Amino acid sequence: MVFISNRGRRRLAGQSVTWFHVGTGGIPEIPVLPGVTYSDHMLDHDSPVPLHEQLSAILRDQVKSRQLTGRVPSARTLAEEYGVSHRTSERALNTLRDEGLLVAVVGKGYYVAPK
């Protein structure tokens, strides 16, 4: 279940923008703009939402919907697939690790955390 709440208006590049947050239960909320959708294979490079947060949201949804199980693709593979730098994909993976959704195994990669 996804909760959406209006977090007020902020200025962005001289324009007033209403920010929304999407959250899932006890996981920290992710800032998104109205109308921004996170498809399975698309990041919005023109969005003010950082790419690592967009990628984290996509991977989080895949883990929660059980589309992603077992071993998670490497940071370099995610970088190629989503058209971002490997540092961006590493940051997204580390965010999910910090949330407890992924487990990092040195020399092996990331795995979906057991429930």
C-alpha cells in the first residue's frame, strides 16, 4: 500500500511547485512531484527528484511486489539498464540496504533481505 501526502509548496527554479511524498508504511517517504510515475524501466532525468531516489523507489517497489527476489543486479548492471552512473546506482542500493530491504555480501553483491 502506498500513502501519498501533500507536503506543501516550495520554490524550484523560480517556479512554485507542490511537493508530494510517497511512502510505504515504516519506510522513509520519498519526495516526488505530482504526475511523476516510476515505471519499471524509466527514470526522469529532468525531474528535480534525485536519480538515486527514483531508482531506489523502483527497486523498492520491485522488492515489495516480489518481482525482485534473490540476488539483485550489480550496480554496474543497474547503471547500464537505467542510464545512470554506477555511483548513482550504488547509492540507491545502499539506501535500500540501510532500510533493511537488501543485504550486502562482500565480494558477492546485494540480495533481497529475508522476511
